[in-house]
Amino acid sequence: MKKTIKLILKLCVTFFLMGYVIITNDLRMAFVYFSQIPLVVWLVVFLLTCVAVSIGVVRTKLFLVNHSFMTLLRVRLISTAYSFILPGQMAAEGVRAYLLGKEDNNYGQSSAAVGLDKLIGVISLLVLGVVGLIVTRSLEWSIVITLTVFLVGLLSVILVLNITPVYTKIHGVLAFLSKKTGKIGKGFAFALRIAESWQGYVNNKRLLLKNFAYGLFFQFFVAIICMLLTYGVGAGFYFFDWLWIHAMLTFVLLLPVSLGGMGIREGSLVGLLGFIGVEAEQALAVSFGFLAVQLAQAAAGFGFEIWATLQKRKSHEE
């Protein structure tokens, strides 16, 4: 009953936000801008998307070495499909952790790997976001300073959460509570396994640095993709601006208040791109471009899943 109420509330928020964006902007003009994106831009965007997705898979494989590249790719694309129907990005990451855990019946390790992979990705995004704010010449200094303080503050909070003494206390509490009987004890025991896997990864500094380096490359390619979409709708090149815009947008999309981030993504892009002089309708067209890229990934994910299901049936028949 509670889940149904939450779903209804999130649907209401989604429809309200999308309705507000549609009413306050010229949707027809936004589609005109979207239709004007050259074919060559789309080809390069999808090529770079393949590169970015591959880098993302390699990052995850650093933590889950027993999983094949194709398995990690399939699960990543499937989780992208779920991001359209689940509230917030973290819910889709939960699906990815579940599917990977199901592969080898090690949900604790997969949860820790996916969580840490996401965390390092956010850190690399915030680092590049700060660089983008420092380098850009599109904003007034007052706005640059405000946003830089905000991003640095987020980065500081994330780094503080990984201090060893904090982990030690959490581990001790979970170890104590895991001894309880019933479902409560099992739940804390599962959390303890996640914490232990997490700490095992954190202790490997070389592994973390490699993941972080790949994370920088991943965000670099994403920024190029965003820049190309902005150029495609006729708004110009904004590579360094996209470093901080994407950081802000990602942070907003983490909030589980609407399904698939719909409404939040469109409204945020209209506001953020408006800072650098991009028209609202052009910003909406860029948002439609993001949607098209995500839909392509989701379709590929479902294609992989159907193929895997057919292969399993074929092997059982033989």
C-alpha cells in the first residue's frame, strides 16, 4: 500500500513538472530545434556514447573481475532501461547491483562494487565540474564562486564519509546488530557483508586511482556528447560549461522525486543552460537529445536480455 502511494505521488510530481515545463515553453519550437540536429552529429554522439559506456563497463570490471565484459555491459544497459521507470538514478543502480549479484549469488560484493563505482564517478564529475567553473568565461564571478563552493562542499562531504574511523564504527554497529535473530538480523548481516566488501575495495588505493582515472575519461566523453548536442540545436560550443552543468544536473537527478528524472531534467537544463545564454527551447531540444541517447541504450539492453533468454532456452532444449 505504501509503495503504491509513493508511486502515485511520484507520478503526480512527474506530470506536474513536465506540465509546467511544457506550458511555460514553446514545445513546438523545441521540436524544431531537435529536428535540426545534423545526422553527422547524431552519428558522432552515438559513437562516443558507445565509447563512454565501454569505459563505464571497464570501471565496474575493476571491482568485479569474475564477471565478463558482456555480462557487465548487458546489466548496465538493462539498468539504463529501468532508469526510465524508477525514481532517481540510485534506484537504477540498485537494479544493477541486484542483477550482478544474481549472476554469482554474491549480492554483498556487487552492491559494494556498484556503490563505490558510482561514488567515484560522482567524485570525478565534481572534480571536472570545479575545473569547468574555473576555466569558463560564460558566467559572472559571483555565480562561479557560489557554484564552486557548492561543488567543493559536496566533494568534501563525500571524502569525509570514507575516513577509516567512521567505517570502523559502522562496522562495529553492524556486527553487533547482525547477531539479532529473524529478518532484522539477516538484514544487518547483509549490510555487514556490503561494508566488508566496500572496505576491501577502499584499502586497494591503486584500484581506486585506476577507477578514478577511467571516471575522468568517462565524464570527459560525456561532456563532449553534451557539447555536440548543444551545437546540434544551434546554441554553440560549451565544452567547459558542460563540465559543471553536467555535475549540477547529475546531483539533481539523484533526488528520487520523479520517475526517470522526467521534469527535473528538463527544468534543470532550461535553468542551467539559461545561465550561459542558451534559449529555453534549445535547452529542451538538448534534453530530448539526452532522452534519445538513453532510449537507444535501453533498447540495446532489452535486446541483450532477449538474446540471453533465447540462448538459455536453446541450451535447455539441447
